[in-house]
Amino acid sequence: MKYRHIFFDLDRTLWDFEVNSKETFIEIFYKYQINNFCTFEDFHSEYKKINDNLWSEYRLGNISKDKLSWQRFYKTLLLFNVNDEITAKKMSQDYVNISPTKTKLFPHSIEILQYLSKSYKLHIITNGFKEVQYLKINNCGINKFFTGIFTSEEVGCNKPNLDFFKFALSKTGAKAEESLVIGDDLQVDIKGATNLNIDTVWFNPNREKGDFRPVYEIHSLKELLNLI
């Protein structure tokens, strides 16, 4: 058996970020009556663009966790002529509190984790906030499958930084050649792991075009049953 350790990304690989995040966003949108000055679709669309940009800055170390958390809401409110920092911070806290209570996983997640955990040591590697990611894992009932959970906050750097992957290998006692990384982000998960000579599986359910060839590519988690 070539692999002994499997490292899973969490968001958009096991935990269905888009579905869970949207459900959370709907609750917050109506709680603060944002519908009085724009539609949900318009607000959510602009928020996602701003959130993605701020996360890119966070991964580069250009913005703090705290600023990312509330400025994504504040900058979106500003686009709709609402200059309200207090409300933005309340929305931010609600998002952090509510989102990890959502439990939608990608199809076959539990089935695959049950299958793989019999033969491999499973770990989580995620750039998400520590307090949020642990709650997601526990609330979804998948914590029992993992022997190691590594968040960027605890490691001290973000994927795709080589030091993140080195830290995870060191703490688990895994060697690069006996490890496999499974993730949805071609730049953050796949290229990051490949740079340390770790084999990768690109989880690509939307069949997006990529500029980098992973060792494996799957469109459903169920494909792992016949892959490793």
C-alpha cells in the first residue's frame, strides 16, 4: 500500500461551503433587514467577490483575521451606500456563530471517510479559522475519523506555504512519499502539496479547467473507492 496518511481539505472538499454559507447568509441578510435597500442576490454576489479578495490578502499575510472577518461585510454594505461599521461587526459575529452549525457535506463524505479510516490515518488541513473549523467538524460528526486536525492559525501560516505542509507531516510522523492530499483548490491544496513532492487528488466536482495537472482528479468523492 503506497499511502499511509491522507490529508483532507475541509471547505469545498468535505464540508459543502457554498450551501452552508448561503444558508447562513440568508439568515443574517433578513435579520439586519438588508432587503430594505437591495436584493439578496445582489448583496450576496458582491459579498462573495469581496470575501474572495480579502481571503487572498489574508493568505498573503496582508490582512489580519479580525479585519477580514468584519470588513467583508462592511465593504459590501458600503457598495450599497450603507456606512455602518457596527452592523458589519454584528453580522460578522453572527456569521462566525451560525455557519459552523450547518452540516451539509458533499455526497458520499461519510461513506468515504468510513472506508478510508479502516486502512489509512486521516487528517484535516485547512486555512479556515480555528474556532469555526473545529465546530464544523464536530457538528458534522466527522471528527471521529481524523487523528490530526491542522488549521492555519495553529500552524502559523497558510496553505500553500511549504511550511504548512512540513508542519503537518512533522506532527503526524508522515513522510511525503507515503502521503496524499485531497483538496478542491488547485493553487492552495494541489500545487502547495506538489511543491513538497506529496501526491495529490484534485476534487473538481464542477469540472473546471485547470492549468496544473495533479496526480489524480475526481469529480465525486465516491471515485476514491477505486482510486486508492
